[in-house]
Amino acid sequence: MSLFEYLAIAFSIIISMSVIRVISGLPHVLHRGRRYWVHAAFVGIQLMMTIVVFWNYWNFATYTDWTLPKFILILASPALIYLNACTLVPERAENIESWRDYYFSVHRRYFLGLAAWLFAVAANTVVFLDMPIAAPGRIAQLMALLGCLAGAYYSSSKLHATLAAFMTGLMLFWIFFVSLTPGGMRSV
């Protein structure tokens, strides 16, 4: 077993917990009388983001200069993914009567957590992949960060509906143009 494979166990466990949280909440999030499509869209984005994060961890397979601080840095991304999954889908999802009300009660925490995740991704790509701060792929990250800040500080239903559509498009762009193959981030 290589060192990367050994370390991958830790982030695989955290990612798995995130996927389980989101998938276990789907029946409640999508319940006919209580669902709010904006919240459901962000739950779907969160699930796809979790899968893409796991897929993109292959980018770090050739990295060999591991230290404890670097291991902690690499764990920041899946930890924030898990935090965001827990924010969107609470432990007792069956007790939520209105997903719209719930979404607007946690939107600030969710979008600030998403912004923190974007910073962790940027730090990881700089430290582990030598990706420059001014790389073309950072444009999508910057656009997502601006969306996160708007989502955190404004409670307009129309803005959040726009953000749901925008972030869905951004996620699809990232999947099909950057993350289609393992190691795809290296070319960004």
C-alpha cells in the first residue's frame, strides 16, 4: 500500500459520511408537500460536489512530500464538504416541515461554509499541484466565491433561485470540462 492510498482512507471516510448524509435526506428533501426546489437544487449540487471532490483526489496520488500539516490541509476540503452536507440536511430531516423555511434559516452558514471550502480547494491546488493563483481555472472558483458571498448576505428568493441555477451550471461545466477524467485538474 502506498502512502497516498493509506492517507486516502481518511478522506474517503469523510466523503462517504457526506454522501450518506445527503442521500439519506433525499426522501425528506424531495417530499411532495414540503420541498423547496432551491434547497433541493443545492442538495443535488452538494451531492455532485462530494462525488467530484472524491474523483479529483486522484490528482494528489503522485504527491510524495507528505507532512502532518499537509495531511490536515488535504482533509480540510472533505471536512468542509461534510459540514455543508450536515447544514443542508440535518440529522432529523424527517422533522423539517418546510424546507423553504429551513433553507433560509441556514443559508448564511451554508454559503460561508461553501466559501471556506473554495479557499481550501485553492490552497490544496497551490500546495499540492503547484497551480498558480492566476490559473484560468480560478475564474470558475472566483465566480462561485462571489455567488457564495451573495448567497450568504442576501435573503432574496429570486437571488437564491438564480444562484441555484448558476451553481448548477457551474457544477456541470466543472464536471464536463475539468473533471471528466482522473487528474483533469492538472490541465486547468
